[in-house]
Amino acid sequence: MNHFNFLAAVAATALISATSCSIKENRILCEAPVHVSVTNDFTVTQEDIPTKAVQSVAENSVVKSITLAFYKPDGTLQYKADQLKADTPTGFGDFSLTLPYGSYKMIVIAHGGPQPITLTSTTEANFGTDKPRETFLYTSDLTINSSDPKDLSATLSRIITRLDVISTDACPENLESVRISFAKGGVAFNPQTGLSTNNTGFTYPVTGIVPVASEGNIAKLRSNFFLASDEETMDVTIQTLDSEGSTLNSVTVNNVPFKRNRNTTLTGSLFSTSGSATFSVETGWAEAINQTF
């Protein structure tokens, strides 16, 4: 499994003396400093087909943003901080804060987008106007009831599924964009489960297509999204459009398998209108499945 490991250290010195914090009526006033580190002990094992690389978060080229949040049991946000790698030349992945004594839901989200993720509650997060990026998640319950140090370890798991589309025919000169429609899944997720907040499907626009000249001007398209369960099978429709938004060709591939932390690749003719195009399906990351239809 692709994952991040991190060490969260809760410091030993309370802002209010241990004596006063032991008095029942004063405990609601107590705070403890908290240090969450996702730098030195935060590593990523990222399976890229067919190789595997292990890197620290500061060195990893995928992760560009980290969000840390603590929520109270009633869903009230106690603390939230975002870090962008572009704005954090040193200390990327280090968070220092103080939390009052109490119980919390800790949420850590790392992703490959250039902007912080939109975390609206413990049950919904999305990328706003940006497209979904490769996303890793960790959630945990945390209780602070003394100034005793706490060492926490956890694993951030990749929660997206991915589709790669590779054309076997060259891009036409009037190709402007591609529209990929998924019958299930979504672009927002529940931070407590990592699953999509709905299963009604969505449309993924792909613009700025640069044909791969060295491979015969074929198109290679990628989209990330979230599933409503660990595995889903759905129809995928791929429409190629010209500059006026008119459809050049439309291809529907039925019963495409997807799985969280899994890459699915569709290979076939995107631009032929003969109606005889055949697509093959290959999935990766966890294991490979080959399917022809």
C-alpha cells in the first residue's frame, strides 16, 4: 500500500501547572503544547508502475500541500493549518500548536495540488475549483488530559483511484479538449472514510492536450477521483471536442473496474468514427488485471 508514516509528538510541558490542572473545576482552562511532525519520520512509499520509490515528504515530488486539523467531538473546528511546499522552503510538514485538554478528531491530508484543500468539516473535503489530485489521508482520535508526553505513529493512505486513457490513433488537428464522464464516484470525499461523498458520477474536462510526438501524436490523459466504496465497476464515456465544443467522437467503455489505490488504464482508438475500435483495460498499483472488450 502506498503510504506515509509520521510521528506526532505531544510535548511534556503544560501551559498551566500540573497542580492546577489536577483540580476538576480548573481542567477546562488547561492547555498542552502539541508538535506534529511530518518531516523526518514522514516517508512515502509510492508505487509507480512498474517501479517503487521511497522518499521523505520534503523530497517527494507528488506532495505539494499538507493540511492538519483538530475537531472537537461536536464537530467544532479547534485548529487548522495548511502548508504549501512552494511557500515552505524549510520545515515542510512541521506543525506546532497548543490544544486545550479534551478529545479531538485529528485529520491529516496530503495531496499534489498547488493550493490547500478545502476542508469544510469532518465529513467533507474537496479541491474547490481545482481538479482532484493524488490524495493521502489519515484520521485518528486524540485525547489530551495531562501534560504527559505522547508519541503517536500513523499511516497516511492513498485514497484516490486513477484513470489513464491512451489513444492508439493520432490526435486530429482540430482537437481542442476531451470530456470524460464517469457513471459513479465523485470529486469530494469524506475525511473520516476517504470515500466519495456521493456516487452519482461526474464529468472530468481535460484541456491543454499535448500530443506525444515521439509516439505518433497520440494522446495520454489522466484523471483522479474518489470512489463511494473500495471497489466500483462503471461505464466511462470519452468525448473529444473541437474549439467550438462540438463532439468529434464519443466512445463509451462499459464495466470498467476501479479500486482505491489502483490505477486503471484504457487503451484504444479515441478519434476513429468507424465504430470498430476496441479498448483494452489494465489496472495497476496493487495488482494487474487485463481485460479486452
